[in-house]
Amino acid sequence: MPMLFTDAEVAARLDAPTSVAAMRAAIVAAHEGRLVAPPRASAPLTGGRLVMTAGQLADEWYGFRSYDTFGHRQGEQLVVLHDAASGGIRAIAVGEEIGSRRTGAIGGVAVDALARPDAATIGVIGAGHQAWTQLWAAAAVRPLREVTVYTRTPGSREAFAARVRAELGLPARAVESAAAATRDRDIVVLATTSRTAVIDARDLAPGTHVNTVGFKQRGRSEFGLDLPERAAVIATDSPAQAAAYEPPMIIVGTPAAERMRHLGAILSGALPGRASADEITLFCSVGLAGTEVFLLDRLAQSVAVPV
């Protein structure tokens, strides 16, 4: 029988260092061609879409994740891991947790690769689950000493800061503007549902690294072109997915598009990353396909008991 993982089991078993290490391996494997990761596919339905991402790790496994855009309060994602040799299903994960931890861990890989080695302060725009897992992973790769958080709802940002203090043991404070959350920060995370720019690139200090997780398409983007124009390094986890957006990604057709690098190429040393302490670096998280399955495989291996 396949192993079945609920959100509670995923949260209990997948810590940040394990998740970040798995996503680092996945991104490098994608760059090297060992992880087959085509852009996501979707089926339009009445009132929403059913979306699927699939992946295959050479001769080891293949699988998929499916989710919908109907907006149900109790809507769940499904991740399925098949054994490559037999085709049998080895593991299934039901819920949101493995997808959220995967996205956060990819952000952690980007922070580790592109932020200054001494980065210790982080500003977070957004207070949802994606914002949380980005911070959760960043704290695993840098010795953070202060967190600032802004979202439009005062109660949400205060609750987020309180959770950071309680669960991560980090000093954290809610602030009253995006500028206050990003100014003089070593790392900035944008994890919002905003369709308009939430920060001004002029507020970023030299040497800041930025992770952006939310919308990044023409006509709906949580950042403006001023951010990629100022960034010395622009990276993404999936150039194929970045090129497949509809509407197109905001930087398509601009000089910044020519400077976008595969994060896996930076990790493997094929392309340079940060060259100086004063450079601003930008990571555009687009959702490398197959990474949820990759993470599920690591989870299944960690709990497998020999017969």
C-alpha cells in the first residue's frame, strides 16, 4: 500500500534544513537535465481550473501534483509519487503543507545562494502561509537577528510577528508601511496576492536580496520594473515556467529578461551569482515542476521501514 501523508504528518516530519537541502538538489538536477520538469498544465472548468505539475527523476520516480483554482475554503492539493521501475504508487500527500514547504524551501535555496553571507535582517511583505514558509526556510540558512513584517491588516501583521517570536525565537515587529519593512533590510520577501507593486526599489539598501513569490505578470505583479532594473542578478527556479506565463512575465521584452539566470546554474557554478556585497539580487519564484514530488520522495525515504 502507498504511504499516505496528511498536512499534520508533513509538518511534523519535514523540517526546514531537510526541505531546503531537497530543493537545492532538485534545482540542480533540473539544470543538469536529470529532473524532467515541464511547465504546468491546466484544464479550464466552470468557475475555475484544475492545474497539474508533473516531474520525473531519471530512472527513480515520476509523479504529479494537482490543485484547483475554485477558491474553496477546504480545497486540497494532491501529490502522487510513482516508482519508475514498477509504476506503482509509493506515496501520496493530501493537503497544502507539502506545497507550501516546497515553495518556502526553494526561497531558502535562493537566499542561501544569493544573499550576502552576513545577511541577518529580513523584511516580509505579506502575512500568509507563503510568507511564513519563506521566513521559516530563510531562518535555516542565515542567522537572522531581526524580522519586520508589513501587510495591510494591522491584526494580521501583529499576529505574524507574534508567531515569529513564539515559533522561530526571533525578534520580530510589525511595521506600518512596506517601506518601513524593507528599508535597510539584508533580505526582503514579497509574498502577497497584490496585482500592483507593493514596494519601491528605491527603498532597498545596497546589497539587499529580494525573493518574490506572488504575481509577476504584465498587468498583475507585486513588483514593478524598477526592481529588476536595479537588480544586478536576476534568477529563477524554472526559466521554462517563466517563459510560459500567460499573460507574459513582467520582464519579458525588457533588458532584464536577458539577464535572468537559472538558479541551478548558479548553484552548480555554471553561471555567477552575487559578485559584490553592494549588489541587489532578485529571485523570481515561479514553481519548478516536480519539486513537490521530489520532496515527497525524500519524505517517504525518511520514514520507510525495511521489511
